[in-house]
Amino acid sequence: MSDVRVRIAPSPTGPLHIGTARTALFNYLFARNQGGVFILRLEDTDAVRSSIAFEKDIVDGLHWLGLTWDEGPDVAGGPDHGPYGPYRQMKRLPLYEEAAARLRAADQAYPCYCTPEELDAVRRRQEAAHEPPRYNRRCALLTPAQRAAFEAEGRRPALRFRVAEGLISFDDMIRGRVEIDTANIGGDFIIVRADGTPLYHFTVVVDDAAMKISHVIRGEDHLSNTPKHILLFRALGEPEPHFGHLPLILNPDRTKMSKRKSQTAIADYIEQGFVREALVNYLALLGWSTGTEEEVLSLPELVERFDIRHVQKAGAVFDRERLEWLNGQWIRRLPPEELIDRLRTFLEAELEAGGIDRMPSDGELKALLPVIQERLPTLGAIGDLIGFLFVDRLEIDPSLFPTKRWDLATTREALVAAREVIAAVGEVSFEADELEPPLRRLADERGWKAGDLFMAIRVAVTGRTATPPLFDTLVALGYERTLERLDRALEASNQEAPR
Ligand code: GLU
């Protein structure tokens, strides 16, 4: 086992976000490729915004993606596991207290008595003078008497970390040499609030040190935090981990990916019927590539090929079409039993919503697989694709008659003629090969385009303009029901629809 130890450290203040899932995946791939350890740590110190429901969404989402961790917190009733626990920050408060006391004793952090109003006034003055916002260090050099005076006023101090002047530099695994002048990080920063709650920059460093994290791999939005973290590692006398900052995920218009412009919650992708294989595959390619033409890769294949040095620096544009394409590829690769199994939830939802009147049996689904497996873009599209087979009374949107490129008289004439031809084929020979030739002949005889005739039949028996291949569809529907639906469509098309 190598000494590679990486972590995903989500805050349960929202559902599992696509960016967090990608960061988790890259950490997982790095750990597995290097024979290291992958850790889940819950950063739940924001008591107001954190919730158990979000925590569950995150944990379930990571499980669903197949990103299993080696050490992690006590989720879903299970125990905390790993030698460096607890793995949720709210259970680690004494560790932060101890580290804060150490920094304070060494005068690397000092009590700050400024009120929010006072800090606000400083910020406004800086703004007016077009200066960058930074703490004015009013409390940096207080004498014990001055501190006592503030205390006597009833002020409770926050703890501020002293930022030393100078250049912080590190070799980012993705971005190469990074240098940041500590003059540009906003001055001395708060590590523990006046009410005693420790803040992110502080807890993340205390924990990364305590958990012996060797590589911190996270989103580029954290790049400006890293100098603060490096200063804290040094102040605590801890070795600095390696850092790697993953490129941002961008909306198609190249702005930072946001809920407003893109779908960002993993749960929504699951609900629409994206399969884990495709989502993992797609997320891995958001900012990384094998350097070859290979695109469709399983999790073990990704582990084998992953190389963090091949992660790009430039932002990665989220391309939903590519994700859908990959999803189709993975649906095609699923073993039949597995696909049927995964379709169940979606069919049940369809039944509940009244889209179908009964659940298809496993046998029925199996018979349909050749026509659906090639065509499903998402599992959630199953109702659209075959739902018409499982409704008792098909309602046809009257605006679909007459069918494309035809008038009502021709549509009706075609349906009458097609009914005759199909009835003549008979129940015994009701097979795709037996149906197609006489129906093509019919179109020839009447001078119709075969496609127009087939469209009229398709709309009549399915209520839709796009379906699996027509003759397979008729066979799946069966002889009786095909004729019955043609009859009903003829009745329905009797009245001209309002246009
Ligand atoms: N809780 C932080 C976040 O969700 C962790 C960032 C980090 O990886 O350091 O953004």
C-alpha cells in the first residue's frame, strides 16, 4: 500500500452537486490508481445550512456512482470507520480547540474584538479609496490592558490568524508552479468565530494534517484558499500536502456552471434515467482525457488509465449531448436482465403517473429489448418509447390527424385500406416480415409514399409520430389490438380537429 491518502470533504449544505461528484471521482481514481486510500469527511460545521437530508443525498449519490471510500463517517446507521476518525467535523470540535489554543499560545493567532459593524465600516472606507478589502489589523497588537478593556465592555473575541508577509509558492499537480503574494489574500483572517465555531480554512487544515492527507485534489475555486492553508500547515508545524486544482465546470456559454443555467444535482440525473456507468464515464472526461480516442470507459478502465498530469487547466464545458450519447452507449452495453431490472423503477413511476395502465412482465420486456435497447437515450424515456403498448384505451391527440403531408380524406382512406391488408395477413402470420411487403404494395398501388402510409398507421396504433420500427411495434401490440386501434383511430379521425 502506498502512502497516498486523499479525501472528498463535502459540506452537507446542498444536494450532491455535479462538481463535487467530479472531485470525488478524481480523488477516487487517483487513490485507486496509486494504491492509496480514499476518505470521506463531512464538513458539517455550518450548523444552520447543514442538514441530514443533504448528507443522505450526498452519501447516497456517491454510493450510487460506485465511489466507495476506505475511511469515513458514521452514515446510514453504520459505524465510523478508519484510524483517524471521527470523520465528521462536528465530532472533532475538541481537536480544533486544541489547535486554536496552540496557535494562540504561540501568538500566531490573536483575539480580535472588532464588531461586524466596525469591520463593515473599514470595508466601506477601503472600497471608497479603491483599495482591496483587507483586515486593518486594529486588534493585532493590543496590549493585555486593551484586551481587558474590550472584555470589560462585554465583547467576545474571534480568533484571527496572523498572515506573514511574503510569497507563497507551490507546485500544483495540474497547474504547475503557483505563486501568490500574501499581500493579496485579505490580511489576517478569522479561524474561530466569537461564538466559538471554527471556520473552514482552519478545520480543513487541522483535519488534513490529522488524517495524513497526502494530496489535496479539489476545484479551482479553492485555488485562492490554498496560500491560507499552506500558512496554517506551517504554523501548526505540519507537513504540507501536494495540491491539485481541477478546472472549473462551465455552462455552455462558458460561465461558471450554475443551477440556473444547467442541471447541477446528481439526483436529478438519476431521476431522469442516466445510468451510473455513463455519468461516471462522463464526469471523468470533464477536464481529463486518456490522450487516445477512447471514450467509452468503465470505472475500472478509468482507474487503470487515470493520470492526474493529464488533467487540463482550462475550464471544462458541460456538454449534455455528449452525456446523453454516452448514456445511450452504456444502456446498450447493459446485460438484458440488468437493463430490465433498472427499468422497473421508471415503469413504476410511469404507472403511478397514469402513463401506462399496467406493468409489463419481465417476459414482455425481454421480447421488446431488441427494439428498445438501441433506442433509449435515458431510462426515463421508456414510457415515451413503449408506454403505448401498456395502455388499455389509447388516447390520440386529435391534432395528429390528418398525418403529416396528408389531408384527412387520404389519411382515412389509408387507414381503411391498411386495416384490410393487415386483417388479410391474419393472426397466425402476424410477423414483421409478413406485414411489410403487402403494406408496401398497397402504397405502390395507390401512389402513396410508403413513409406517409406508415406514419398514418403509426399514429393510429401508437398515438405518436416516433416509435420503434413500425412492424416490430405492430407485432408487439398483437393482431387483435392493432385492428382494434385502427378502428378506434378511424372513429376518432371522423371529426376534423380544430387547427
Ligand atoms: N467543504 C469544502 C467544500 O465543500 C471542502 C473543500 C476542500 O476540499 O478543501 O468546498
